Amino acid sequence: MFLLELAKANRKSFYLLLWMGTLPLLVSSVITYYALSYEENIRLFGAMEWFAFFLLSCFSMGLALTPTTFIAIVTGYFLGIQAVIPMLIAYLIASFIGYNLTHFIDKGTFINSLRAVPSVSDFIQKLNTRQFGLIVLSRISPVLPFAIMNVVLPVIGIRLRSFLLAGFLGMLPRTLLFIWVGSQAKTLKTLLEKGERNSFLEVSFVLLLIISIMGFYVYLKNIISKKLEKGTKKEN
């Protein structure tokens, strides 16, 4: 019942979440088609063309039109290690755009709905006391989409400064990994259409997943333990 009421009270936020969960897959399919069709032309891009590409990527990632992993792989394929710095800058700008877009649409209604339920409000408050770790773990996880977390983290009250700094640190290993994967690909067609098996990628993916799962486990365990300890003290 609570979830139904929450969804009704925050329709815009849920629509935004749906958008950011599905649209990147559709748009990346279109970009894949054009990237394969004009690969030779893209290889002739100069500094201005790549500047325009990364500038557009800031908005496409921030507005959830393209997955960050997809952009990292493609730029890694064409630029190699040179893609690292502009890609990280693009991530920061995209995070800023996504954060402010969520606040513009949500306007604090979601967090206010959660605060209406004491138990949930208390849990959210505990999460926000350790924002930095939560954001790093959210960003480092290879199974939590960048766009989805651009909605989830702001609506639970994460501060912008923590969101950007911790998010940058969390995205760093993923960025380096997928740029490297792109740089090692033999052909763009194999990389984008069929995928390219890579033992290093598979091991790294599993490693990042384990790190994020164990991190979330320890993080949430500490919060729950403190809550139980606080409850016991009140009873005594």
C-alpha cells in the first residue's frame, strides 16, 4: 500500500527513472548503426570534432540518452588512452546535469514522501550520514547504471558536492576499464555488434561486482547495527 501511494505521489520521478532505464539502450542502438557505417570518417576526426563529440556526450549521458559504458568503449576504440581525461571530465559534467535534472523534476517530493514514514525516514537519514561511501559503491558497481543512480541518489537527499566527488572516484576504475577494452578491440563491428570476449574484462567485471556487493553489505550492516544498538539503549 505504501509503495502504491509513493508511486502516485511521485509520478514524475518514476517516469524519469523509467526514461533513464530504457532510453540509453534505444539511442545507443542508433549510434551503433552510424558508428559502424561511418567508422572511416570518424577516424579522420580532429581536435574540434572530438571536442564537439565529448560536449554532446556530456548532455547525452546526463539526459540518459547514451550509456556511459558505451561512450567509454567507443572513445577507447578510436582514441585509446587519450580518451581518459576528456571522458572523466564528461562524466563530471553529465553527473552535474543528471543531478540537477532530477531535482528540477522531483523538487524534493520523493524525499518528503519517505520522511512521512518514521522507519524509512530514519534509515534514509542513516544513509546520508555516510554519503561518500554510498556514492562510491554505487558508481563502482558494474550493474548499477549511471543514469539510474543519477535519479536515485539525488532523490534520497545526497549533496551535490559529495555526489560529484565520490561519483568521480567510483567511476574512475570503470572508465579506465572500458576505455582499455575499446582500445584493445580489433574491429568496431566485433566490439559493438557481437561483443568481444576478453578474459581481463570478465575478471575485472566480477571483481568490481564483488567489491561493490561486499562494500554495500558492510555499509548496510553497520547502519543496521547502529540502529539496533540505539533501539536497545532506548529500551534500557
